[in-house]
Amino acid sequence: MQTTFTPEQLKDPAIERSNEILRSCVHCGFCTATCPTYQVLGDELDSPRGRIYLIKDMLENERVPDEKTVKHIDRCLSCLACMSTCPSGVHYMHLVDHAREYIEEHYDRPWSDRALRWILARILPYPTRFRVALLGAKIGRPFAGLMPDARLKAMLNMAPKTIPPVSLNDDPQVFPAKGVRRMRVALMTGCAQRALNTDINDATIRLLRRLGCDVVIADGQGCCGALTHHMGKTEESHRTAAKNIKAWTREIAGDGLDAIVINTSGCGTTVKDYGHMFRTTDLAEDAAIIAGLTKDVSEVLVDLLKPEAISLSPNTARMDIAGTDRVTPDQTEGAAVRVAYHAACSLQHGQQIKTYPKDLLKIAGFEVVEPADPHLCCGSAGTYNLMQPEISGQLKARKVKTLEAKSPDIIAAGNIGCMMQIGSGTSVPIVHTVELLDWASGGPRPPALDPNLRSATIDLKMPRLRSE
């Protein structure tokens, strides 16, 4: 794509980067085939290619964003399926992030939009505030039908039936490895996840310790910054991200870290991009180091397992748990639990991690199935299901239908946003992948799998991995 930015404009690092991205686009349109909003709306301007044209025009002409441009960019999920599809390597994520920042600085939104975005930015990244808000939403949910705004209804309906108790595992501390220490890792406990589901971090800590990891909850770490970053609120997102960089840098300078483990893939995609986000700041070097150390929990688990285990079939797979070989029980002990794996967009597209979670579940003895069109978003996308509830609802219905078509006993995912989104549309229990792996290797049954939560025709007793 030809661009006409002036030399003066290109002195801005953000414009320089966007110019590189725009010039790499060849207008091929492959991205439209995998864009969820284009699939739902059928509007070229609701495809990556269409948005690229809008962004180019807005940035080149330094114009005040108009309502049309803002509408179509706001409708983008940032699912990044287009980046998996693009044959030219267009880094759409950096481009749309820059566009959102530009819109935030130059566009005067209606007061209702400003108010909603302000509320979300002041509540979701703070677990205590979020818990209070969830309690209020739970109380107000019976009155959701009276709300004049679909977005307010979505906020009330998002509240879970039960709000989990605060987990002491989120406090700064070090959990020592079980047996011989193989790694020292920092676990990012997150923000929204700490309010919505404390089982995920608890299971992650148990599993990593069992595999020989010292697990560090660093003092000062918190929200990754993704929620405000995707709203274009760069100053706010960088402020919270900087706290993480400083907290983990202190740990590196102390006893060291082999990895920074993240079990919410949306956060992982953002933290892995810290090097780019802070490239022009005093934290550039530290941010690049942190980004390089960051791994999704599935990447770390694959590193910890014997390399040959990944290539084995589910019936013969072995898992190295604290130095002891364990095998899946004979199939005669009970039918394998059927797990429908939902690939979070931030994991499969943002981080290009496509097979590890499925490989690990198979090794643990689960029967793993995938829905049709696994590349399409479920409609969660951070705060998207709150700010674009109609489009989000259509994507959720489509995703639930394809998952349920596989007749699973359980749905597994690697991102809390996806879990909340899909879980609100199905009676099939949904849990984090790491909860199933923890269960399979000696941990407790995931609470979400309580038989009372669904009417099952089979006995969901997990045949745990055992010693030979």
C-alpha cells in the first residue's frame, strides 16, 4: 500500500511504525475470510482491510476522527485472526492500537460512551473494586430488562452466580517447588481473573510446584494494562504495565527468574508486547527483557515435560511429574472424559500457540475435540462483550453452537474472558485447561465440575495419572 506521510510526521515513532505496517499491506483481502465482524456484518469497513483504509486516511491527513471511522474501529475485536491469515505479515495489532490511541486523543465521544469507558477503566483492572461491582450487578440482574441501554444489560448479565472468596495465594510470596527445583518462575495473578475465578491461579500454582517450580507472586505486580490499552488509554495502560516491569525486574535482580508465567492469554499477548509498548521510554531495556521471559502456562508445561512425551499418542503418553513417570490408566477403567477445546484468539492468533494445550490434554488422558471454525472469536475480547453486546452475542451463540455440537463433557479454554463469555451461553461446564491438567496429575476436581451443575448421563470421574 502506498503512503504519503511527510518527513515531519514520520518523526513520530507511532506514525513511523504505522507507516511500515500500512506499506506491507497488498490489498489481497485474505483477512476478510477469517474476520469475525465481517462474517457477521458483511461490511467491507468491518473487515481488517476496510479498517486499514480508514486508519490510513485518518492518520495521513491528521484529521479529527469522524463517527463513521470510530464506529468501524470500535467494532474490531482485536482477535488478530487477520494476522494469522495475512500472507504479507501485516502487523494489524500495532496499527489498530495506534488508531485507538489517536481516536482517544482527538475524538469527542458521546457522554454515555465516555462514562461507560471511564467506569470500565476504573473498575475492571482493580480486583477489589471489581468484586464490589459484581456484587452490585448480581443484585441488579433481575432488573436488567428495565435497562434502556443494551450495554448496561450486558454488564448486569455478566455477573457470575457466585463470587469466589479472595484467594490468599494472590498475596506476594514464594511457593517452593515440590521435590527438586527445576525452574523459578513468576506467576502473573492478573486483575479481573482474581475477582471472577480464583481456582485458575490456585491450580496453576499446584501444578507448577508439582513439576518442580518455585512459584513467585511478585510484590507490586497487577493488571497487565490490556483493558485500558485496547481502549486507547495509553497513559493509564503504561502506568499499570510499568508496575509489572519494575516488580519482575526486582525479582530478576534478586534470585532470578526463568520465566514469567501467564495463564490468561489476553494478558500474555500484551505482556509479550511490552518491548514494543515501551520502546521509546526509559524502561525500554527492562521491558524487552520481561517480554522475552514471558510465556503462556502451556509453553512452560511443555518445557517441563519430557520432550518425547509430546510425540506420544494419548494411550501411551507419559507425564514426568516431579521426576516420576506416570501413565494414563487403561481405557477399561472408564471412558475418557471428552473435552471440547476452545482456542482463545489471544493465544492462537496473538501468541501463535495452537497445539500445546491440546497436546497436554491428550497426554493427560482426555479425549480432545475441536469445534467447527475454531479460528473465529467467541465475542468476549476483553471489554468488547460489554461495549458491543449485539455483535458479541451473535458470536457467542455461534461459538456455543459449534462447541455443543461436539457433545463434550467439559469445555476447556485458556482465557478467563472466553470462559465467562461461553459459560454464560451453555450448561456444559467450562474450566481452564490448567485446572484439568492439575486434576489429572493429582490435584482436586475442578469446582466447576460439580455434578450438580449439569445433568450428566456419564460419571465424570477423572482417571488420574498414576505411577506404574
